[in-house]
Amino acid sequence: MFEARLQQGALLKKVVEAIKDLIEDANFDCNNSGFSLQAMDSSHVSLVALSLRADGFEHYRCDRNVSMGMKLANLSKILKCAGNDDAITMKSEDNGDTITFMFESQNQERLSEFDLKLMDIDSEHLGIPEAEYDATVKLPSSEFQRIVKDLASIGDTVEISVTKDAVKFGTNGDIGSANVMCRQNKSVDKPEESTEIDITEPVALTFALRYLNSFAKATPLSSHVVLKLSKDLPIVVEYHIENVGRLSFFLAPKVEE
Amino acid sequence: APGQKGIMSFFGKK
């Protein structure tokens, strides 16, 4: 059987809220090392990869590898019934056709159970090569969210360019253009506001803002987001979930016609 | 969308 208890159930709620508009349904894969998911959006332009480590759960048991297909909208409906301070336990029997979500309030006075029917979902796993990136930028997740939201009111695409000292986000549209630059700032007294840049090669790539705005729905998961860029490769937009794992998004670049 | 590459042109099927 599979059984996993997450004291901070809100994490699971936030993960599902972050991906439910991007992917319709997905297989959640559970094995000894943890709970994971990989899925493409319906236009096959971006890829979501979630990884929650077994040791990030207070209790984790997985007797055999299982793949549980769920419609994200339905999973979201159920998780919305969990309180923000509830602990969430997921349970499924081997070869079972449902997964049970148990929500426990902090004082343990309220206990609720919801069963979600599992579905058969055809999914293809893509091999994500281990790559050294030309540039890695770590910036406050709220800052990234604001930038992609602001730029989307001007244009459809953003050019992200990284140099040693700064990362620039630029767009053009019918009404005009916009540029936002964030300088490297390894702020010691306010680590949550730091922007850190690590580059081997300056890089500039263009991406669809629609997808970046969708990825930014993961902002509540982490104080920072990590952007990884290499020439002619998909950008990685990564949210680290402290002590538990990470949620990564990959987006193919736009190329000149 | 014009100029938009698919993700599978970068990451192959496992």
C-alpha cells in the first residue's frame, strides 16, 4: 500500500493550485524515494516536474511502485476542503481504484476523509538531460511574479538576458515596450530580498509570457525562484520547497522565424 | 504560435 502524511498539508494545496491550470490530468508516481509527477501542458510547449522526497513526509510508506492518474481539477476540489493548517495523509491500496485524502485539524478535533477516483492516463515520460546552464539567477519569487505579470500587459513574449551583474526582462507590444532590470544584490540583512547571479556565459532568450505567468502561480511555495538558462535550450523555472522537494517548470524558447 | 518550439524537440521520450 501507499501511505504518506504531510504535516504541512498546505504545501500540497499550493502545489496543486500552481499546476492545475497548466496541466489537465497527470500520473502521480510513488516509489520508495518519494512522490513525483511529470507532465506536459496540452500544447506540449512546457513540462512540469514535481518531486517530493520521502524524507520530507512525517510518515511515508510505499510497498510497491504505483502510478495514480488524477484529473487536477478534481484533486484541487478535494484539497480545497482541507484547512490551511491541516495535516494531510494520502492513502491508497495496491491496485486500488481510489486514493483517500485524510485531513486532520491541528488540535485533532476534526478529521475528514475524501476519496478520489483514480483514472487511467496515458503519459509519456521525457528524459531531462542533466545540463550545466550558462546562467543561473535566483531572485525573490514575488519579484519574478510581478515582472512577468507587468510585462504581459504590454507584450506576449519576454526576452530574458543575463549578464554578470544583472538580469533584464524586456518586451514589445502594440502600445509600446517595457524593460525591467534586476541587479545582483546579495543582501545579507534581508536574505529574502536577495538576487544572485551565477554565469559562465552571457545569455539572452525569448519566451512566451503566458507560460511564465502560469508558472508564477507557484510563488506561495517559496521565497525565491531559480531561473536556469542556456543558449537554445528550454528555461528552467524552479521553486524549492524547503525540506520537502521542488517544483520545476521547463519552457521551450521562441525562435526567430 | 509562430516561432514557438515544442518541449519534445529538446527532451526525448524515455
